[in-house]
Amino acid sequence: MRIRCPHCGERALDEFTYLGDASITRPDPASPDAASEFYTYAYERRNIAGPTQELWYHQAGCHSWLVVTRDTRTHEISDVKLAEDVASKRIKTTAGAA
Amino acid sequence: MPSDHYSIFSVLLEALRGQSGWRPAWRKASPKPAYDVVLVGGGGHGLATAYYLAKRYGLKNVAVIEKGWVGSGNIGRNTTIVRSNYLLPGNVPFYETSMKLWEGLEQDINYNAMVSQRGVLNLYHSDGQRDAYARRGNAMRMHGVDAELLDAESVRSMYPWLNHDDARFPIKGGLLQKRGGTVRHDAVAWGYARAADRLGVDIIENTEVTGFRIADGRISGVETTRGFIAAKKVGLACAGNSSRVTAMAGLNLPIESHVLQAFVTEGIKPFIDGVVTFGAGHFYISQSDKGGLVFGGDLDGYNSYAQRGNLPVVEDVVEGGMALMPRIGRVRLLRSWGGIMDMSMDGSPIIDQTPINGLYLNAGWCYGGFKATPASGLCFAHLIAKNEPHEVARGYRLDRFRTGHMIDEKGMGNQPNLH
Amino acid sequence: MSGDQSFRLSKHGLVDRSRPFRFSFDGVEHDGYAGDTLASALLANGIHLVGRSFKYHRPRGILTSGSEDPNALVELRTGARREPNTKATTIELYDGLEAKSQNRFPSLRLDLMAVNGFLSPVFSAGFYYKTFMWPAAFWEKLYEPMIRRAAGLGSAAMEGDPDTYDKANAFCDVLVVGSGAAGLMAALAAARSGARVVLADESFTLGGRLLAENRSIDGKSSAEWAKTAVAELSALPNVRLLSRTTVFGAYDGGTFGAVERVSDHMIQPAAGQPRQRLWRIVAKQVVVAQGATERPIVFGNNDRPGVMLASAARTYINRYGVAPGRTAVVFTSNDDGASTINDLASAGITVAALVDTRSALPEAIEARAEALGARIFEGGVVSDALGRSRVTGARIIDASGAVHTISCDLIVVSGGFSPNMQMTTHLGGRSQWRDDIAGFVPGTLPKNMSAAGAANGSFSLASCLADGARAGSSAASGAGFDAKPIAVPSSDDEPSSVAAFWHVDRAKHKAFVDFQNDVTAADVALAEREGYRSVEHLKRYTTLGMATDQGRTSGVNGLAILAKLTGKSIPETGITTARPPYTPVSLGALAGEHRGKHFKPFRLTPSHNWAKAQGAVFVEAGLWLRSLYFPKPFENDPLTSIIREVNGVRNGVGFCDVSTLGKVEVHGTDAGKFLDRVYINMMSTLPVGKARYGAMLREDGIMMDDGTAARFAEDRYFVTTTTVNAIKVVQHLELCKQWHWPDLDVQIVPSTDQWAQYSVAGPRARELISRIVDKPFDVSNEAFPYMAVAELTALGGLKARLYRLSFSGELAYEIAVPARHGELLARTLMEKGADLGVTPYGTEALGVMRIEKGHVGGPEINGTTTAGDVGLGKMASKKKDFIGRTLSERSGLADPNRPRIVGFRPVDRAARLRAGAHFVNRDAEPTAANDQGYLTSVAYSPSNGHWVGLGFLANAESRMGEIVRAYDPVRGGDTLVEVVSPVFVDSEGARLRV
């Protein structure tokens, strides 16, 4: 597997470290249901057979966290974004909605 | 008269008549409209569960539904190691129960699965690792399990050809479980299938479960590629596909599916007697009765349903092998394969009821499912038959992550690719 | 008969007769030529018997001429370079080669284990699953040792592999695998477009079957044409030719694994050269042109030496100039095989009979056979080979059922070809069955991969050339090049009809499907009878296809026999999945240089060379090598040195290299806010110029790490981590910053390797430090109290940082200078501290003092313990959120009955403690039910004069003063210990504040 880091270009798999599902984000600790939400966040990550969004870290490169869209059946990677960009957009959207 | 019981006498008799009297090891059953219990997954755990349901709990109206061929999952894709050298009280009695069942398995099921207790040796390379193994060995002994802590000299006399003198991480000793060893993996599936079949269990191959019939929180059967099959109780033993299957019942699991590669070399004259694990790299090895070196290492580290891995882990594992055993450099890798591991969030399994009445779950075996096969079958059968956990599997609750009662041998937390 | 190359042909072959080589097989010397394989050289000397089979120890010969050979396995070389199971058909001959037959006792010709053959009625497929069960204890004692004695073929070397291995990366637009007609054309087409091409072939000469056939292309011999094509390619700067290189696996992202046998054709590698090289080839496009494997026909005694595949017979004649026999019977189901009579005749081999399973031969072949005086059996079969260690004849059943016996020393067999499409399925591609060629061909291919030539089911020379040209152009186009179609050279055409034929069921003797594993047609039938009808069951139950040839000669035949028994078609019966490697790969090549001391890199501390000169004993700490202790002359016992070092610190001053601690700069206007969210305690309230001890949790509420945060400015913190978690913590902080809170203004800069950092500790530490830092910096307790930090200069103008931190419990500092000055700092500390009796100390003394002081470390923060468990529960702020807070409140983790950290000392003060011992109550049985916790860290405490320990104990707080057992059966220990405070020195903490 090779991942195209937005900063460093296409690099071999062994430069990267895997974290997992990027679809669930850290819940609001002030939420009345925080205990349950944190449980889901930490333990019930999506485990689907098909295209998934997941967090990878460019350990042997620029130390960027990446949101990689990858098919777990074929290992084919269709998209790579900087996690910081995805997260910034998410926060703006949330703020806008609120 | 066909030969049904396996013995030296039936083998000699069949030798005289050209092997013509053997019956199929198990019937190619077609589904009946309804069963008391339907087990989803015809791997080691599903078949063992069926066998113990019939043999110990008197439930014989049982079907095992397998989407491919019997034993097509991880029971046939592992490194065949059995051991009960666990640390935590939630695990030791369970794996020791499994070990005891292995020890009597062949006579019980009348099938030689070549349970071979040639010893499992975990090497340590630092004082800290030694003390951690001492803690583990002591825990085992307090549970009545055999364990010996060896020093460097004892390891050297057992395996003089390990890299004792030029190692990056010198071998300082090892934790030995003499009763550990290996079992011929396919034979476990076939043996349980045959034994369950003889007790009346229907083993239905090439039939895929496509859905569950659930009403008012209670399950009444499974939809399959060969139609609906009614069942009072349904047990899931689908290993790496657990999340896919439970998704059809609307359940998310604290499980990720990861690929684990394993390897075998060309057959060479046996020189590795038992199982050896490297404490400073990701490598464990044994030698099969055919002479192949069977070895493995870490997970590839990313979620996968592809049953194959990548080159960096191949290199990483073999590097560990060469660091430990410099004499294997000119031995050749013959085959590699990848299994889908149902990695739980603490590295320990789940054997529990689900929130759906009548639906039972057996999953989260990580890379430790093979050695657990007999106990997993027994405990799952117990749970299904009695609606309460078997005493050695009480900790394997589905809600333990919610309540903070993890059973985390490696201390890696909710990061399945590190267990 | 041997030694004279009496089977060498004078006019054939590409071997270099000007370079004769001498080699030995089973201790007997023979001659061959450069360009031979061991197999061709043995055949040149009339030697066919080269090995014994796995189970029945049947005599075996040379079936093929390539990497698919199931029989001709030898032990190559001797001593530490011994290579078991090496295929004679792939060993490039070199002068001085030594090979030995294997799996026989006492000799190849007289193998006593052949008695197994007489027991074969018992040793049917899977017989061991049915027996050896009584009594149970006999398995390990009797049955298995017996089986294991018989297991395996060759033996591994006894010593470490003396050769080296290399790894290399290559990047290209088009990778072409295989250099036959299709491969060469594909490479030419791609290369001429300007694409970067890598062409790899497993043989030592590029050309594939073009070297082995007597054919013509563009008016030249096919071998000549290949030479011209290779010459063009090697002249192109955008082409890399890799001969002796097997591409063994396709991996994700266009990555391919390949192994180059750099030195295997030499007696040993040249100086500085590796034996083999692992290539990781990254290709935008790949063309699989690995040819096809000819199938044997399953008939009686079809494994006898002298039974040879037709393509192999042609190879030995045309490429190696060797006659594989004197008188041949040809047994085929197809034109390609039948045409072999031409090659045999050209080599002067008598064609005694042509037996074809088809009812009618093509006219041209029939006429040719007649002209050669061969007996022709259309619609006939060879039912059995005659002879034992060498073929002496063939038993033929003609179309009418009449039996004929014909003398011969060679039976040439062809059951058609199976395309070598393994690589097209490594990534999950599907194969499909083609009736017209009776074989599986690539079906659904992975992205950016194509197959060409025989690997694609195109068997004629003309179609291989054209298919290769097409595949090469389209691969180059796929890689973004403007590839024009290239001219396809003209070639003579040949008939290539095939009839599906697998198995002569009227054989009198054992008929082998998998030669190496001794799987017969009867074994397949037995597996079917017992219900092992899935192809995977067949494979696993009988071991068919699991031998070192990867099933290349046996797979489809086994499938076909099973299909006939079950009444299904072959494609309905299925095919087993091919997995890497394509052919076996030595473990040495996969490991490369990562072995011995080079298994993992060393990380050396800034004081390493200095410490080495001081005679320090080092210890591996992860990748680091750290000084464990500094023995003085005549200190023979480590404990003596360690005690001296501890006393040196506690009574004077010592210093220790702590540069391995993780170091991270955390900058930005939100740095304080950020650290509040990652530490359990408050960091935003830390005054500038101060440090604070802190703990981090994982999100699941378990302790992740501890360390200190120092604040050098409002927006500038400096954070330390433990050595072991340095990388993990940075990764975690980056996740928090980039993914959780991208809106915070904070930057994270790891700086572990930038600073050399030393702990300087002991009552006289201030004196020593005052001589290190530049004036006028004031290190007095008033100006620079406990937990103060400062940026300053030291050693005469060097940038430095000073921290008043203590983990020993003494007055202590940590001083940091840029890493490159670390050695200077160590030397200066020694010099300036000489009159103070300064003691350099290692990690042992460091550990002793941390245990004496009750600080938790790695054995306590072990991934399963909470802040409360390790005594830091009170540190957690209740006023804020932090990583791990919510989940740490789960009942299982917040349970007050969890074992907590506490101190222990032996009741008998002379007794030794050992970490890993479990606690049980004084009068309780040492069983799991009575387990109360365990001892985590122990040390002999010079300050107390006895051993002390830390450990986790259930209900610890209420048990001070209680006596419990520290039970350690794996080391024979059972010691009574007293539960005490974990702080064993200066419990008020007065000394560190002076």
C-alpha cells in the first residue's frame, strides 16, 4: 500500500502509523450523555467492509495526521486529506450550525 | 460394512480392501425448516459449539451454517499454537480449560488432530521482561497451570543454535509452558465436524446467512441463500466477519477486523522441537510434522477484509526470524497467507448474549482463537443451553467496555492493532 | 556411464563449451559447461536419478527444466552455506559446485525408507487422522517422534548464514515479468515509448522459451532474435534488465517483491557482494509474461526417472545441448507435445513411439512420425512406465484396448499447459477456465496489471509476440506515455490444438498427481469418498499442491480428477488461491541486513563514547543503549558498583545521562489551554520559570505517561515524557492538535534528539552546577528554588537550560545543552566535580533511587493501571475536561477496591525481593482465588540496608504494617513482607528543597 501524503507525496506503507475510524469524533465532554458517547467513540468504531475513512499518521515523514479513504476489501486508496483541514471544516460547520 | 470408527484396526482393514469402506467424514446436509439452535459459522468455534451442545448439553437438533467450506476461515489460517500461558484472572482459567480439552480431544472425538505438547517458550531479553514473565508464570502456577522461568543457560541448552552470542537484544531466558504446543489445525475443524455430525448435527456448507428475522426484540431464525431457517436460538461464531454479520441485526461491536499474515517454509528435517517466541521482535515459530517452519508476527496494523497483507510486515517478521535464528537464512519461504482477525478492544474475547433475545455472540478472538477452540465451543454451548455464562468465561461480557472491566493482557487499550 | 558427458550433443545448445566446469553430485565428480544448470549437466552425464520422494521415498528424476520441478531437489553447497531443497533445474552450474541428494538412507540408490512404498496401502491420504490415538500419551513419546524423524526433505545448515543480503528499491512506469517472446515484445514496446521499464526474469539468460525452442523469428533462430532484442533493451537508458530475478509477489499500491540471485552462480559471493538482493519494485503498470507450466499426465509409475515433460526435453536439447535419453516414447494430448518428435530426432534420439490421446494426429506430425519410424498410437495411452530407478519401457494401451510394451529410456509427456497467472490473483484477481486450451487464464485483473503471451493463454509463438507488443504499448499508455504500436516480427506458425486429458485410469501402478508429496489419483478418490470435496479440502487432506513446486505441476490435474469424480466441471470445482511467493524465497533475502547486531538500529546517548571510555556497562533500552553502571576496577559484582553509585549521589554528587527522555516544545498562545486538556492536572496556571510534574491518560482512562512541563514564556512550554513513550506521546499530542482541536493556536516540536540532558544530584549538586553555568546566573536556593527552570548559558557561552527537578529525592538539577555538546558537558562535570568526588551513575542507580523515593515508572504505568492505582489520583483536576477523564469514571476503573501502589520491605531484612511475585495473605493458600496483587519494582536500598519494593495490593491503604506473603513459585521464592509507605528515603521531602 502506498499513501499520497499531501505534504510529502506518495510514500510507502512503512512510513505510516494507523489509528482507525475517522468517522466518529471526540464527543462533547459536557454532553449529558457523555459517558455513553465516549464509550461509543472509543470502542464502537465502524468496521465495515468497503470504503472507509480512517486516520493515518505520517510517522516517518511530516507528522501529519491524514484522513485516508480506503476500501477495506481491496486496500485501494481513493482519497487522502490532511486531518487538520478536515477537522477545521468540521468545527466551522458545527459552529455555523450552532 | 463401512468403517466408521477410526482405529488401527479399521485402518488395516481398509488397507486390505483398497480404502473402499470409508464414509464421508460428515454428511452434506440440507437445511431442515427449523432447529433448536442454528450456529452461524462452520469454523472451529462453530463446529466445537455444535459438538458440545449435542454431546454435553443434549441439544442435537442443531445446524451449523457455513458460507464456504468447513474450516475455510481462521481455523485453517493460523500458526497452530496452543497454550494457556495467560496473565489475567479473566483469561487463565478459560485457556486452561481449553488446554485440558485439547489434552483429551482425540479420544473424545475419535479423530487424530495431532495435539502435540512439545512446549511453548517465550524468550525474554531484559530484566523488566523477565519480571513481567515471572508475574505471568506465578499467576499461571496459582491457577494450577504449569510454568517454568528459565535462565539464559537453560535456554541455550534447549536451543543451542539460537542467536545467543551476537544478538542486538541478547536472550536472557524464557518462560516455558511444557504443556503448550501445536495442533494440526484443519484436523480440528474436520474432527469436530465429523463428531458433531455423528451426534446428529446438520453441517450445511455453501450457505450464506443474509439476514435475521427479529420481532419484538426476539430472534426467530435466519435468512439464508437457501431460504429461511427457523431457530429458537441463534449463535454467531463468525470471527473476522462478526461485524458484518451483526450489522444485519443492527448491532455494532467493539471489534475491528485486521489482517494477520502467517508463513510456512519448505519442509526441512525437524530441528525446532517446540514453539519459540522472540521477545524483542515480532516473531514466533514452530516446525510442523511435515518439516515446514510455521511462523508469524504482528498484525499488518490496518483494518482489512482482504485476507492478505503487505510486504513491510513480511520483511519485519522475517527480520525477527533471522535475528533469532541465523541458521535459517538459506531456508525458503514457501507460502504466506492472511487471516481476518476479529480484534476486540482489549485483546480478549466476547462470549455473551446480545441485546436481542435468543441471539448469542462468540467473537473478538484476536489472533488467539485457535488455541481457544475447544473452550470457546464448550463455553458458548453452555451459554446457549443454559442462558448463563460458563464459570470460566464470566469475564467475557459484551458490556465490559461500557463498565470499564477490560481484560487487557498487553495493556494496549482500545487500539486493536496493537494487541 | 558418468563423467564423460556422453549425452552431450555436439551441435546443439547455448552452453559455453570453452568454459568447462567440474562439479560433484553425491561425492562423484562430473563435468559440465558454463550455461548449464545442474540438471542439464547431470543429464549430460546420463544421470536421471537425483532424489527421493517425501512419503514413499520413491526414486525420482528430472521432470522439468524450470522452477516448477517437484522432484529434482538437492542439498546444494555444504556447511554453513548448505541449501536444502534446491531445484537442480534452477541451479546455474559453477565450477566447484557440490550437491547431494536428500531424504534417503543410506544412499540415493539404496534407500531403506523405500519400505514405506510397500506400506502404502496403509499410508493412504489422511491415514494419520484415523490412528495413532491410543494410548494418548504415546503421541509425543512414540508416534510423533517417528513421524518427525521421517519429516522434511533436506536439512538446514547448522550454523548462521555467512553471506549477506541486500535490499533495494526501484521505481518504474512498466514492470515486465518474464522475458520470453511476450515479455521481450512488451518491454520493447514500452521502452520505445520512453517509459521507464524494468524487465525481470528468473533465469540467468533473458529469452525464456525462445532459448529452448528450435524456432525462427524474422529469419533468425529464436535464440538469436532474443539476443538482438535484449541488446536493444540494454542499450536504452530507461530500461533496467534484471536477470536471475524472480518477481515473487504482487502487493498493494503497485508494489512488487522480487529477489535477485546476485551470487548464487558462484562458489561464494565476491567480496562486498550480497548473496541475494530483495527488490521492492514500485510500478505504475505491470505486464505478467511468466509463460506457462506444462502438465504431466497421470499414469502408472509416471514418477519414474526418465519420465520428462515435453517442453523440458526440448529445453535440454535446444538450450543445453543434452540428449535426455537414447530412445523415447512420446505421450501427449496436444500438438505442442507431439511436435517434440522433431527436436528428439534432431538430437539423434530414436522416437520409438508417439502415443497421442486424440483419435487423430495432425497430418504433418503423423507424416513426420512415420518418417522417423515411430510407432503411432492415436487414441492410445501410456498406462505405465516400466523400470524402477530409470525408465526401461512403456506399457501402452492402444485405441482398441490392446497392450503393447515398448522399450525406451525416456518417456516424453505433455498434458497441455497451465498459464503461470499466479501473480494476477495475488491481489484478489479471479481466474477463468478456457476449454479450448484446457487451462485457467487470468480473468478479472487487478488495476494496472495485464497478462501477455502464454501466461495469458496465447500459446503460439506468433500470438505471444503480438500479445506482448499489445500489452507493452497499452501498459506504457496506461502509465501516461504516447506509445505507438510496434511492428511484430514474423515467425513460423505451428499447430497448437489441445485435447483435455488428465488421467489414465487403466494404470496398473500408482499414478502420481503431486509427485513431491506422493499424492496419487487413488488418494484424490479417497478424499472424495470421505467428503473432502471442496478443492481446499482436497488440498489440505491429501497435501496435493502444497509441495515446493506450489502445485504448478499438480494443481489442475488434481482438480480435473476430482471434477470427474464429483460429476462437476473443472471451473465449477474451483481453484485454490495462489499466494505469494510465486517460487520459494530465501528467508535471508527477506531479512536483508537486519540481523545480528544490525537487527535494529542503535540509538546512542550524547555521553556514549565518553561513558564507553569510562568502562560503562551498557543496556538495551528500546533502541537506546544506556549506561547501566560504571564499574571501578576490582568491582566484580554489579551490585557493589550500584551501591557505590547510589551512596555517591546521596552523600555527595553524581550525574546521569537522561537525554533519552522524550522532549517536546509546545508553543503558541493556546499552549497552556492545550496542555490542560492533555494532562490530568492544570498546566495553564504554571508560572513562567517553573516546572510541574504531570500525568497523561489515554482516552480510555488508563495512564499513558508521566513527566514534567516547564514554562519558559507565556506561550512557550517544554514537556518531557518517559523514554519509552517519547514517540507515542508526540503522536498523541499531534492528534490532539490536528484532529481534536485544530482551532487552538499551538505548535508541537519534538526535540528529544536536540538536547543532551543530565541529571546532577546529591547534596553537593549546587556546588557542581554553579561551576557549570555561566556567571552571573545565581543557583542559590532563593534565586533558583525547587521546581525552578531557566534558559541560560553554560560551559562558557553554550545555550543551556536548567531545571531544578529531582527523581532521586536529593537536591538535584537537570541541565541541558545542545546534543552535540553533550560529551563536553559530561567531561566538564567530571573535571569540575573531581574535588567533590563526583560519581557518574547509570540507569541501575537511577532506578534504585526512584524506587527508594517511591516514584512510579514503567513497571507501574503498564497500560492497565489508572492514575488512582499509581497514587496520582489526587492530581486529577475536577474543574476541567482532559483526555481520558470521562472514561476513567467508569465503575471498573473508579472502583476503590482496585489494587493500589504501596511499598514493601522484607520481614527478614536479609531477604531478597523479586518483582513479579504475587501477594497472598499471610495464612492463605497461594491460589488464584487468594491473589492480592503483585510486586512491580524492587531494589536493594543502600539507604535502608535492605531490599525494598513497590507493588499493587488490594485495599492497600488500610493495610499498612500488615505482613503478607510475596509468592514467587517460578523462582522458588516465598517471602514475608511488610506493607509500608512507598517512600523509603526522606519521606518529608526536605532534602530536595534545600
